[in-house]
Amino acid sequence: MGVALWNQLEHAHQRLLAGEDSASTKAPEVAPAEQATLLVANDNDNSLITETQSLPLPQDAESRARVILGKLLDLYAASESTHPVSGGAGSVAQVFLLPASSLAAETPVPPFPAGSLGLPCRPPGQPYKPMDEKVPCASEPKSNGHKADANGPQLAVVNLTGSFAASHPSGIEVETLTVQSICATLHANLPRVTEVRFLVDGQRRATLAGHADLTRTYLTTDAIPAAGPHP
Amino acid sequence: MRWIKTVFGKRPHRWALAVVAASAASLSGISQARSAPPAPPGPAPQPALAPPAPRFVVVLDASHGGDDTGGRLGDEQEKAFTLALSVRLRSLLGARGIQVITTRESDTNLDPNRRAEIANHANAQACLSLHASETGSGIHLFASSLAPAASNRFSAWKTAQAAWVTRSLALAGVVNSVLLHADLPVSLGRTTLATIDSMTCPAIALEVSPTRGPGNAITADLDDPGYQARVAEALAAALLEWKTEVHQP
């Protein structure tokens, strides 16, 4: 009896030790670190500077885009930033990637994903009205004739938070640099992204903070800086 | 009157006045001739008509206004700064014989479409959208980021500036050159601004910021009257320079 009790005690002790060995002592890495290229804005000379950062990046392209833009906005939120904008990584709520339309940059009505934002959306089949603030529901892009091309150009829809837009400094230069750095950073890391549109809290918004037009589709080629200071 | 329009195009009144003046001159000539000895026969002298002065109109758009206060500039609001700059610049340009049309003269709400409508009706040779910001340094000049396009009889409202982008870039170049000559730091860029994107004239947006020295220290702030005067004088000189360039054959 005594021997049996001793064995049970020993087994329990071994199980406890085994459990301790397998207990996590450091945070799991969700993805291996990779190089990401950031186009960082500089208010002093109205330029975009290329900077390389090593950070864990998920494989999914949309998540990857969100992480990279989050890092860019973290740099802007840091003290001694060359383009001080508060908010940080949490300011990018979502990034959606869609097949790019062949429509021009100035097209006022692009296909949006949405519905998935948990916000009121326009049901499929209901026609677009210029003053309608609702974006199409998630199923609409699939039904409007676009066919996803695995290697074709993509439209990125960047959904920013309302608090980011509300706290963004007002001015043509500072707002334009934020928009251009986001567009150029997306294209540098996801070369298929050729067009970018912006939403704020899932809705269209006239300007970022009173100046830069957010109703347009931006071409990433317009945001890529030439050699030397931009433009 | 219809024949006058047919012959002289869109501005018959100017020509009609000239014709009336010429007739009056020739009539007075006739009355003088009656009291003078008869002149030898020959071809009647033609009254010399001075060619009409080339038209040059500048549109000044003081951004924001009313409920739209624009950015905060210390204790001031952007809408007040831009209105004050517009008023000052209008006086300086008026003194140089340049016709000026302003989009607003008081603290009123004006949406971007209305601003562009005013500019487009003016058929101006230069349109300036005036802005101010606490960020950056010096004067920021922006032309529309729209790709240049050929001029069409009908163009989309939101991209009407596309046909004028090349002229707008030339205007930005002249303003940049004159501001630099006045020792003002300048940066050039392209932007998407609804107001200038709908304008059918050489259009630029101009953002005034404090000037900064080493360590980002402000050397001339926006509320500095001397700095404001320098900016306004330099802009007036730039538009005068642009006028001579526009009227060069």
C-alpha cells in the first residue's frame, strides 16, 4: 500500500515537472521576421524617405498590409517623428485587397468590400447614389463582373479609424504626405497594389483633416518618390 | 446688336464702344472740317483705335470660412489667416493694375464646388487657393496631382483641372522662383484638393507655414506681421511676373 502510494506520488511529481517544462516562458512568434520597406514622410522637406524594418509578417496579404501600415503609423506616433501624427498601429482598422478596376484614378465610385466592417452597407443590386454614405456589402464585388486575377493589379481599401482622422494635423502638406506614404508603402511591399482608396470608420469621408481629398482613388505610381527628395 | 456679336465675338460691348467713340471722333472731325478750309481730296483718314489691353484676372480663394475653421494656428484659425492674406494680396495686386476676384470677403461658408464655380466664371489667368499650417517650414506650393489631359469641350467637373495642369505647373514654377528670390523657403508638390481639381485656370494651392532654422526652431511665425508682409509682397511680385509671361507673344 505504502509502495503504491509512493509510486502515485512520484508519477504526479513527474507530471508536474513535465508540465512546467512545456509551459511557455516567452511569447509565441506568429510569423518569422521579414524585411518591410516603409516610405516615411518628412514634414521638414516634404519628402518620403525609404526605410527598411525587420518585423514579423503574416502570410495573408491583407493582414500583412495592415501590419506594415501599423508599423508606419507607429513611427509617426513616436516622439522625434519627422511626421508627427498620433494614433499608431491601431489606427488602421482593416486593409482589403480587391482586383483593381480599369477605371481611372478620379473615378468617384469604386467597388468597396464592406458589410464585413459590421457597419450599415448597401445591399447587392441596390444602385449607388452619389450622396449615399453606405458602402456596398461584401458580396457585391463578386457579383459586379470583376473576376479575381491571381497576378493582376489590386486595389487596396484602407479603413482608418475615426480617432486617427480626428487627431490628424490639418494642412495640405501634412495630409498629403500621410496619404502618399501609405500608398507608396503598400506598393513597395505589395507590388500588385496599384490603386488605393480610403475609408474612415468604414465610411467615405471628404477629406482626411480638411484638405487631402479622400473621395478619390489614388494611384500608387503617383506616390512613389523619384530619386532624391519628393517630388 | 446681333451683327456686332457675329463680327466681334464674345465681347461686343468693348468693340461697340470703340466703334461709337470712333464715330464720335469722325463726326467731330467733320464739324471741324466744316469751319476749316476745304481739304484736298484724298482717302479719308482712319481713326486710330488703341488695341484693347490684354485681359489678366487673378482669383484669390481664401480657404475655409464659416463653420469650417480649418487648422489651428496657435491662437488663430486658418480661415482668419487666409482671409487676411487674401485681402492684403488683393490690395497689392490692385495697386499693380491687376484685376482680382475673391471667392470670399468675409467669414462665410463656401464649399469647394462654389469656389471652383467662381474661379471658372472669372476665366482667370491665375487661381490661388490660400492655406496656412503650423507643420513644415516656409511656403508649400502644390499643383493638382491629376495627370495632364487634352482640353475638351466638355470635361468632368471633378477632374476639370487635368486640361490645365501643365499651365498650373508653369505657374507654380514662376511663383517658386520669385519666392526663392525673396529668400523665402519653398517646397513644391502635387496634391489632391477638391477645389483646385475642379478649376479651369492655371491653379495652385499655397500653404504658408512658419519658417524654421536649425533644430526645427521657428524663425518667423505665422503671426509675425513682417513675415506676412514679405509673403504677400513676394506673391504679388510673382503674379506680376506671371502676367508678363502670359502676355508674351
